[in-house]
Amino acid sequence: MNKLNGKIALVTGGTSGIGLATAKRFVAEGAYVFITGRRQPELDTAVKDLGENVTGVQSDASKLADLDRLFATIKQEQGHLDIIFANAGGGEIAPLGVITEEHFDKTFNTNVKGLLFTVQKSLPLLPDGASIILNASITSIKGTPAFSVYSATKAAVRSFARNWALDLKERQIRVNAISPGVVPTPGYDHLGLSDEELKEFVNSQAVNIPLGRVGTPDEIAKAVVFLASDDSSFVNGIELFVDGGMAQI
């Protein structure tokens, strides 16, 4: 424990699922954590759940004014950031042929535009040697039916990690992407599937995972802690798959 003792961290989309699990791990490892969420009630619940060393800031990653307010708050309260987990994002099922402009814009605005400007606007608060972790997905390299727009956003996220590791090399800021596999979270409720369809989807995916099961948010969070801490001090620009082996076969 205490791998992040004294560090200041930001987790976007930190009210549930992987984001909340990571915030809990960060706090347990000694960090002070800022979390964001679009909806104030869920944000308040998450802050209460975390209990200590946490500040919740209502923010939509796709809105640049919200990001400006977020980083102004962090600067005022803590002065800097050591760790960013750019986690906010999501997707919905839409096969080619029925993809709408609204679907495209919504997905890219949060997963790509929002992530890009989250990192860019944070740069003045980051000391040399900071760690940035981008939440990608195994869909960055695997085909998934009716999920092409989401998958394209995650391929962009993975590309950001490669390029930003070079852009920030003079400051020794590490940029890595983490790519979860099938990890049921509340975000799955927004895929546009019924409860039965969602259950069938998860079960159908589990048979393609060498470990024979889907993952948990905490299993992803433990990997994010690794990338955030000095344990990964020579790890930079990678895509770390945490997927039970699904993307490796």
C-alpha cells in the first residue's frame, strides 16, 4: 500500500464502474483524488462512498468550459496534479447502415475530443515526471459487430498514447493506455440492450476469454495503479491489455 502516497490524482468519469474502482484504489494507496461526473446526485454518492481524500467536481468531458472549471478548481485546492486517469467515455450499439450523425458526434465528443482536451488543459498543472493513463479498450484492435464508432474512438485513444509520449518526453511525463476487455459496469446499461440481451452478450463473450470469465472493475483499477505508480517508471507509450487474454488469441 501507499504506492501513491502524497500524490494528487484526477479520475474523470469517476462515479461508477472502472472510474470509481480506480478512485478507491488511488485513495487506498495514499493519493488525494478528484473525480468528475456529469450528474450531481451520482457524484455526491460516489464522494460519500469514497469517504476521504476526495473532491467531486461536476463536469462533462465533452464541454470545454466544464474542463476549464475543473482545472481551475484543482489549481485552487491542490495546486497541481501528479496523475491523470482519463476514463470518461462510453458507447452505444449501432451497426453500419443506421449510424446517425448524433451517434457519431456524441461518441467522438466524449471519447476523443473530451479526452484530448482533458489532457491538454491539465498540462500546466502537471510536474515533470507525472503519469497520464488513457482508458482505451480491446476494441482498439478487435472487430466488434455494431460497435464500429466506439471502436474507432478507442483506436484514436491508443494512438494518442504513442504520440503524446513523444510530445511530453522533455518533461519525462509518461503516457500509457489501458485496454480493458469485457468488464460489466453500469456503463453497459447504456448500450441500448435489454437486460436479457445484455446477459446473453456478456455470457457469449466469456467463452472467448482464455480465463473463462469476464473481468471486474477492481481488476482494471489495480492495473491503473501500476501505471500511475513508480512500479512502472520505465513503462511509456504502451497499451496494457487487461482482458483475461481475449485480445491475444
